Amino acid sequence: MSKKQCVEMYLYQTKSGALELRRDSETDTIWATQEDIAEIFDVKRPAVTKHIRNILKDKELNKKSVSSKMERTATDGKTYQYQFYNLDLILAVGYRTNSSKAIAFRQWATKTLRDHITKGYTINRNRIKSNYDSFLKAVDDVKTLLPESVHVDNESVIELVKLFADTWFSLDAYDRDHLPVKGVTKKKVKLTAEKLNHGLSELKQALIAKGEATEIFGVERSKDSVASIVGNVMQSFGGEELYPTVETKAANLLYFIVKNHPFIDGNKRSGAYAFIWYLRQANILDISRITPAALTAITLLIAESSPKDKEKMVGLVCNFLKKV
């Protein structure tokens, strides 16, 4: 990546106050000069200079991580060195600048943040509109993971699309069994049938109290069904665990409960609960990613999958647990 490529972009505000930042596809962030930032927020450059100085002085941001000397071709056709600032700095200036454009930006940013907190998601409708065909293809691609006879509502499929959008995922990788199935979190998290049964018992009582389950919910089909699953998940050979990471243990716990049907009723809900319960025990539960709708969708995928695709299902779960 050349220094010149890093600055081939446009920056402007929409009427709603949203910042539209277009950049070269190879760059990792947006870079702008003080003149660029002044133009974005419709202020004079000295105001931007003052805000940048105060932001760095207050240690709100670290100068080394938000600024860089880069080349830019000027109107005279010659290339000069300029001081550039990244997206973090641009946004910080927007929150300190007093102009109509900066106020519109802050109003938009506050609303976007509020939506993200209360709804659990935000959507760039213009981005979806301009890439509508690709978006629909992604939805259809995820649907092909299910047997033809199974119907999954679009909302659940879209949840999966959102999960996989920020991880490396493709049907080609799925078809060739190249999905990551090992996970990365190696820590000792004790899992016993006694502890899991206690958690599942609490789930049962909560559901019964809400009228969402009966007394047969969570009743084992045969004695020690849960203990057998826990033994499978925690098994080891020669001192080496079969599933060495938290992610693979959690994924297999979900899979075995959903597919082995250890209970007379409530296998999907019990499996989903056990999955979340174990991730919480391991302190790696990310509720911003594992939303109720996403968990429902992935549980249904597992429930309706072919037994021969067990490793693929585990790979899917590990894939959306992966930190990005």
C-alpha cells in the first residue's frame, strides 16, 4: 500500500448530518488534512488546529496513532508532504466544533448511537441500497445451508448475514470444510453435568413462570443424558483435550444438545441456553454479536442440518464467535 493511495478519497456530510467517507479499498482507515476537516465541518482551519491541539493535550487520543505524514499531489501537479489525521481524530473534532454542520453531525451521531444501544443494531440504508443485489445474494447463500424443506424467516437469515458480514465467511469455504473450527480462547473453564443441570433447572422454572414451558420441559429421555454430553465435550486423550478451546467446547455443547435430543421437550432452547451459559462462565460472551435472533437462527441451522455436516456446523458457530 503506497502513501499516496491512503489519501485518495472524498469526505463530506449529508443533509442528515451523517459523514460519508469514501476511501481507497486497500486502506485501513480514512485520512484527512486540517483543510479537509475544516471543509467537512464548515469552519476555518485555525479552529481545527486549536481543537486538534487540545484533543492531543488532553490525551483524548494519542498523536502517534491518529496522525501521519503522507504525500498528496497538489493542484500544480507536484507531490508534497502533508500532515494527515485519521477517522478517530476527525470524529473528535466534530464533537468539539461549533458550526451548523458540526451540530448536525453530533445530532446524527447521537441518534445513531441511541439506535445501536436500544435496538442492538444500526443500518446504513444507502450502503444496502447501492449493494442491494449483493445483499440479497448473501441472504440466499445463507439459506442454502438449510435443507429445501425447511423454512427460515428472512429476519433470522439476515441476523446470520450480519454475523458473518464482519468475519471471513464464504460458501466456498463451507463447501470445502475450510471454516475455522478450533477457536482461539484457551482457558480452563470447568464444566460439570451438575452445574449445567442446575442452570437448565433455573431456565425451566423461569419459562414455566412465564407460561412458556410445562413440567416435561428439560426432562431427560434417559438417565445421565446430560452427563454423557458433558463427558463428550470435556473428554481428553493422553492429557490432551479433544476440544481444546472455549469456542469449540461451546459450539459442540450446543450441537450435541440440539442434535442428540437428550430431553423429552426443549432441546433447542436448552442447547441455546447451555451455549450462552458456558460462554458466560468463560467470560467471553459478546451480547452485541450473539443476539437472541442470531442465536435462534444458528440453533435452527444446527437442528435442521445433516449429521454428516457436524463439523461444518461447529465451524459456523466458531466463525461468528471469532473476534474481529
